[in-house]
Amino acid sequence: MAALAISEAADGRRVLALSGRLDASTIRGVWTDGRKAIAEATGRRVVVDASNVDYCDGAGVAMLVNLMQQAGPGKLQVENLKPAFAALLHQFDPERLAQDLDPPAPRRSAIEEVGVIVAGVGQDIRDQIAFIGETAAALAYAARHPSTVRWKDVGSICERVGADALPIVALISFLLGVILAFESAIPMRRFGAEIFVADLIGISMLRELGALMTAILLAGRSGAAFAAEIGTMKVNQEVDALTTMGLDPVRFLVTPRVIAALLMTPLLTLCADLIGLLGGALTLRTFSIPFVTFVHEVDSIVTFSDFMAGFAKSFVFALLIAGIGCLRGLQTRAGASSVGDAATRAVVSGIIMLVIVDGLFAVIYFFLDI
């Protein structure tokens, strides 16, 4: 146990005599009493007599440093501390610790803040353009030399991106079809036009929602996973090791993930379309519209170009999801929170790019009359 005895010296100094073990389990009461004794010293010099201290670890040194900081520069002196413990104490400068080593940075003006943001966005766009070129070159090389692709890794990534994502994609697509049918059939029922809900579901799922919702789910699931995986390798310097061994990280890490996304995203989109139609058909069944009538109505309004308009998007969405996820992973910096930041940036930027590209597809289809 640690003990503290307080006395007054003949020259007016206050003496704090410590004894026993100074460790994390014993110094709580001694620390509190020592701070009170220093506060009551009212500017007088304080001496800590540590001649009877048998043991002192990091917690005991922290207490002594804190007492020295409270007393003020030059107002507290530790005496008779054993050399082994004194070596620990001498590693710390109480005056330096009392200073603010990281003063707050001066606040920038609004114009400077806007400039920094614009510069960051510009740099990010340049990085994305450069990465698109590297990825395109890597895919072209893989097409010319298929044997260089690690197909075993492609298969395992396909399982994670495709098969493991199918339940959540199916659930969201089914619920989306149910919600669309239910919310549309109620107002249509006033005019006896429930049958046209089948047209709405068929066109919206096949042209727009099937591909977009699948891509958004994969961006939050697979895109974040790609960023976290490559980001962890970046933090652990495994990517640097690949470069040292003469391997291109884009060909070695990015190409298998992009190929897997290109293979699985269209298939998941097709499943989402069918399951969304199934959810709408089941909902309209409660409005006295049979399955056969629903199928005939969808077949009469939906054309092959409607299906291809949504299906073609899935390939572009796959490139965006895998590319942005891998890019954010390769941009990961050192630090405990960097991997989480990379995954967050992959999801946010991926969803934003998906919505922007989907809007561009809508404009293109309008002018092409598709």
C-alpha cells in the first residue's frame, strides 16, 4: 500500500513523505491527498520525500508529474527517489507537458474553405481519371492474356458479390414490387384502373429500379468490402510489398474484383427484375387481378428495348462499384481509422456516382428515343 505523511519543515517548506508501492491500484487516495496538500501550500515550495518508496511504475510517475504540474514551475522537488524510479521520472518535462503542443489552427476564411474543397474535388477527379486509365489497361491486358488472371480468386469474389448478396437483393426487390403495387393500386382503384399498375411495375422495375437498387445495395455491401480489404492491405504495407516484388497492384488486386462485379451484377439485376415483378403480381392478386392477367399486361406494354435499357446499365454500374471501392482502398492512408474512412468514402462516392450516371442514362435514352 501507498501512504502519504504531510509535515512542515523549519524553513517553511511543506514536506510530502511518500512510502510503500506507487502503482495503479494504490495511489488513488495518495494522489488526491497530495493535490490537496499542494493546493493548501499557497505558493510555498513543496518537497516530496520518496526515500521510503519501495516500487514505482508508470502510474506512480504519472502522479508525480501531475503534482509537479499543479505546483507550478520550480515549486515542487522530488528527493531521495531510487535511481531506477528516478530514470522514469526524468523522461518527462512537466513544463513542456503543460504547454499546448497542438495549438488550434487558425480558422480559414469562407473563400479559403471553398478553395480547399474545390482543390480537393479537382484532385479526386484527377485521381479517378488516372485510375480509370490504369484499370482499362489492366482489363485489356487480362483480355489478351487470360492466363494471367487469378480465376480462383475471381470465383471466390463472385461468390461473395453474387451468391451471398442474392438474399438481400431478393428481399429488397420483392418489397419494392409490393410497395409499388400497393401504393399505386389504391389511387388507381378510384378510377377502376388497377390493371395499369402492372404496366407501371413492369416498366419501372425493368428500366430503372431493378438495376439501380441492385447497384446501390452492392455499393453499400461489396464496394465497402473491396475498400476495406484493399485498405487493410495498404495499412499493413502488403500493397507496397506487391510493388517491391514487381507486381502491379491494379492487375493483382483490382482486375479480379472488377471481373467478378461485371459477371455478377447483371445476374443480380435480372433476379431483382423478376422478383420485383413477382412481388407486384402477388400484391395485385389481393386486388382481384389474376397472375395470368398481370403477365399478359406486362408482356403487352414492356418491350425488349425496355429490358435492355435497364440491363445495359448494370454493366456500367458494376464498373463503378468495383472501381470506386478499389480506388478508395488504394487511397487508404496510415492510421487506425483510415480503413473505416476508406469504406465510408467508397459507399458515399459510389452511390453519388450511381445516381449521376443513372441520370445521364435517362438523358441519353430520351434523345435516342429508347
